[in-house]
Amino acid sequence: MFENFIPLGNQLLIKIIKEERRSEGGIWLSDKEQDHFQVGIVLGSGPGEFNATNKLIPMQIKVGDKVAVTPYQGIEVDTHLRIIKENLILGVFPPC
């Protein structure tokens, strides 16, 4: 349903992915320990946001970026799909 969805303004469509994570000591972290942030892939991106002088400020985050978001931010539109504003993204992971 959301394969061709294009967010408006400064919003992103993100697919939350479940990653197994370990602590620095190699201990597997439980779901409760992973509640600090979630990892997602950007599936769709709006064009950006207009400033006070009506100039378009383009998005910094692009489709395909792997990002960190806090749980419960944005609007959950489907299982593991969330619409979230760009300024709520915690950061972008570098490409592997």
C-alpha cells in the first residue's frame, strides 16, 4: 500500500528494521535495552521545507539512508512503517 507513497514537506517514510545488537563486551541486548533508539531505512522523502522567505530548504536525509530514531516518534502507518519529520531523526549511519 505504501510502496509508491511520497511524503510531503519535511517528512520521511521509514521502515523500522529489527537488528540484533550486542554491548561493547559482546553481550546480546534484550528488547528492553534496545528501547533507546530504533534503526530504520528511509523509503520515501518529501522535497523539503520552505523558510520564511519562501525558499525551499532541501532534505538532508535521502531515500536509502539508514537512520536512528527514538521509539514512538512519528505516526505508525503500517507494521514497521512510520512517517516522521526530518528534525526528529537522531542521526544517519555511514554506508557500509
